[in-house]
Amino acid sequence: MTELAYINGKILPIKDAVVSIEDRGYQFGDAVYEFIASYDGKMFWLEAHLDRLIRSMSELSFPVISRSFLKDEIYRLYDKADISRAGIYIQISRGIAKRNHAFGNKMVPQLVMTIRPVSEVSPALKENGVKVITMEDFRWGRCDIKTVQLLPNVLAKQKAVKAGVYDTIFISREKIVREASSSNLFAVIGNKIFTHPLTRHILEGITRKVIFEICGRLNYEIEERFFDLDLLYGAKEVFLSGTVTEILPVIKIDDKFVGKGQPGPKARAIFKALRACTKDS
Ligand code: PMP
């Protein structure tokens, strides 16, 4: 088991991996990324992560990198590191060039990766749930593209840490509930599970996709619809979803308890089902 880095075909120790100061990812945030986790030596929903990565590049008019090349390189790093519960970070920048906002058509995308054991969310938080706060969504208008421009997300998470809670939920100016700083959000309202529709204002989480599948199997009614902060405050259950987050119940939002202030049955059942399907991904 070895933590490793990858830069354009070369695999090396993370501490020795350096990139050019003129990489556009570094100077402009002109880069996209993915984070994939493995369970028991198997990458979870790799194909869906590849779909999203390729879509992100295409939306930003990056030169095309073939899917099979990406997959082979991810596997090469993964096999070499031999970490059973790994977190694989993959970043592709548009390229390296003299600093200039506009980009030409001779860009050579830079592929970098790291692999290490996943930093798990503590089992106590998964079991007991977390508190969150809310703030206005001040991100750009293309949150559906997974770019490394994460400063608003960073500041939102830091605000939560400073407030002694787990995370911050982004709320639009019209009070629509979007998502958390690095996870999607679901709310049980009445007997239905609601989550924000796929628009440019949220990321289409891979875990979100898995949840739709699981809800089908569990016969839970799930609906993509807009809902506001007042409905969120009144929800029976709220939970977050993400590759590292998995399913994380929310028990308090701002100064209001969710339901009875304890994780609810739907979040628990979906988490159990998620863990079960990591075995056959
Ligand atoms: N929304 C945002 C803003 C995120 O950063 C993430 C994590 N990448 C997610 C949602 C959840 O996505 P996934 O389930 O693919 O990890």
C-alpha cells in the first residue's frame, strides 16, 4: 500500500510531484477534477465518474482525451498503489501557457492524480448526524461543471468549521435550497424525498445517482423539485450525499432541529443499501 502521485504518465511519490507555475489550473482555475473512492479494492461507479469528467472537459472546450486512455491511466495508478479503500483525485487542466486569459488551440491538457487512503467521515457523525448552517449561494452560474474553482465552497466549509458545525448549505437569493459545500442534499417532506433538479446550480453527484437507484429498489418516492428554506426547516429528515460523505444525516439546520433532532429511518436505510451495493459495483 503506497500513496502515490501521477503527472502526465509518470508515477512518483506525492512529495516529489510538482507542476509548472504557468499551468492554467494554477493561474486561472482552468481545470476540472474528479474524486473516486474504492471499497475493498474496487473503484465505485468509475464509469459514471468518467462520464462526468468527459462532460466537464467538453463543456469547457478542452482538447479531447480518450476515455480508454483515462481509464487505463487511472487503473495503472490504482494497481500500483494497491490501496483497498482508496481516494483517487484526478485533475485535468487545459494546459501550460504564458499567462493570458484567452486560450489558443494548441493546448496540451495536463493530467495529474493522487491516490491515498480515503479520509473517512467519522463513524460517530454518520451514526449520530451533523449540524449545518446556511448561507447565500455566491458561486458562479455553472456549478454543474466540476471545476477546481472551489473558493466559494472552501469559504463556506470554513464558515461551518468556525461555527463549530459540519457544513454549510447554499441557498439561492430566492431561498431555493441548492446543495452543501461538497455534497448534494435530500429532504424528506411528507412521505417524499426531494432533491434539487439537475440545473446549472448544482453538481450532478454520482452518489445522488446511486440514491435514485436505491430509492427505486426500496420503493421510496423521490422527486427532483425546487424547495425553499422554510420547507427544509420543516422537513422530517435531511441528509447529505457524496463520494466521501456517503450518506450523512443532518439533525440541525441553523438554530432549528430537523424532525426530532435524530437521524431518520430513510437516511439510515439508504446508507445501508449504499454500503451493500459497493460490493457489486
Ligand atoms: N456537490 C458538490 C458541490 C460537490 O463538490 C460534490 C462532491 N464532488 C457533490 C455534490 C457530490 O458528488 P459525488 O456524489 O459525485 O461525490
